[in-house]
Amino acid sequence: MFVKQLEVGNLAVFAYIVGCKETGEGLVIDPASETDRIISISNENGIHIKYIVNTHSHIDHTMGNADMIAKTGAKIVIHENERDLLTKQPSFLLSMFASKPSPPADITVKEGDTINIGKLSLNVILTPGHSPGGITLHLNGYLFTGDTLFVGGVGRTDVPGGSWPVLLGSIKTKLLTFPDETIIMPGHNYGYASTSTVKQEKDLNPFIKDTV
């Protein structure tokens, strides 16, 4: 298994390359920017990007989709609740971020689905609260949490479709039920470290430690 965390662009977004080293199939999670760098690192490690998985539709996570597709032919995967939002970005946001519109999703997923690359299967967990169809991906002791859970923080809920009670429920009833040693791979580099564990977030995250 190959897992690479990359901070890309100017918004501290983490993109992830995940690949099956036996078959060379892989995917990229949230290719927000620096697509040439993402592809170069994938190629250097023998990984062919088959899918682009967006944890949610917000532009800071999806604005590299068009370039990534043009350069790799990868298919976009997103939760069914985010499908329409992906292609309905307001024009002022596209202008603000100097972003190309994302192409539509090729594949939509729902809670309990799996995304298969080679001999690896990533499990789809619906974790709304930051966005209606925000997802977390689970793979072999890793949780790729998007903007649901950060290192020492949580996603914003003062955005369209956001809800603090819903977000807290996603974190408490789903993410924090994984074993303590499970590694948290967040969607932004906002914390004191680039990764964490379920136990560290239970013990140290000020937004949730007194609610667990």
C-alpha cells in the first residue's frame, strides 16, 4: 500500500495519493492544486491515478479536478448528496479562486460503498455537518476525514448545508468509534501536526473532548 500526504496550493489543503503497489492502481483524494506535482509523485512510485475522490464539493478541495482529468483521464467520485453541488459553484467563487469549474462526477457513492483500487478497498463513511454529503474514507487503519475532523479542530458549520449538531454526531458516532490507534488524515493542515489518532482527538481536541 502506498499513502502520500501532500499540502497543496495556498489554502493548506491536504491532497492524498493512495495506491496499490501490487497492481499500480491508485486514486487521489481532493486534488486542490499542484496537479503536476501530484501526478509526478504518483508516477515516481508506479501509481496510475484511476479515480479522483472528492471528500465534498467545496471549491478549495475540487478546483484541481479539471486539470487532473485532462492529464490522467481519472474519473471523479463523490457522495450522491454532493453531485449537483459539485458543478454549481457560484461564479464569484470561481473567480476568487481563479478556478476552472469541475466536470461532473462520473461515479456517486453512498454510506457503506467501497472504492476499489487494485487489491485495496476504501470504505465510504457519510460524515455530514460541514457539507451535506461529506465523506470520510477508511483504509487499513487510516481515516481520510476531509473537512469533518482536523488535528485539534473540526470543520466549519457556518456554511450552506453546515450544522454543528450534525457534524458533532458524525464525529462522535462514527469516527471516534474506530480503534484508538487509527490514524486521522485531515483535509487541511490546520493543526499542531499533519496527522493524529483517534485517541489524540478524544483526549486533546477542544471541540469534542468534553463531549465524548
